[in-house]
Amino acid sequence: MPHAFNFGISSNVTKLEALVMIIRTMGWGDDAENSLDLIKKGRKEDKLKNKIQDWGKGYIDVALKKGLIDEVDLWQQNFTTPATREDVAKYIIRALGWQNKAEKYMDKTLRFKDAEAVS
């Protein structure tokens, strides 16, 4: 049974929770559950041992496998910190396979009021 979430209305969504929402939306939730099962059985490396709760490890494995995160993200191990809009946009672009398209627009002027806050 997939892990149930209770996102508080005024609570920040963590990077892990954002990844979980995207992975489930893309239909990869079963892959995450299977990865977690393999990690628990010792058949797959636990790359985040004692760093996040067990339920999230399968999702991180799928996020890495599908390219939503990379080894640098994994090394930083900050999945329990709040996700920024920029983090979520990066994860969604990668999930949809739009990296090349996004890179074409990296130098465009943003029309957001807070565009200077976007790196």
C-alpha cells in the first residue's frame, strides 16, 4: 500500500514530497514501491541510509533512475528541506523530458515580478 501523505495547508512541501507527487503523477509509483522492497531486502543499495525515512527511499531511487535528480542532488542529501518553485520546475521538466527545450530558454528574460529571484 502506497504511503499516504497529509500535506498541511500552510506547511512547506519538502523536496522528497514534491518528487513523490511528480513520480505518482507520472505513473511511476509502483516502481518506487518495488525499489523500496528491494532496498529493504538488501538486494539494492540503500544510498540514503539513516538520511531519510524508509518510505521515501524507493521514490529517491526512481527519481535518480528517471533523471529527476542527479548524483549531485543525491550527494547533497537535502530531501527533507522545503522545495522551492525552482526545484519543482526542475523536477517536472526532467520528468517530462523537456531538458533540451528548457535549455533553449535559459537566457530569456522572465516576465515574473520576482524574476531576479530565479537563478
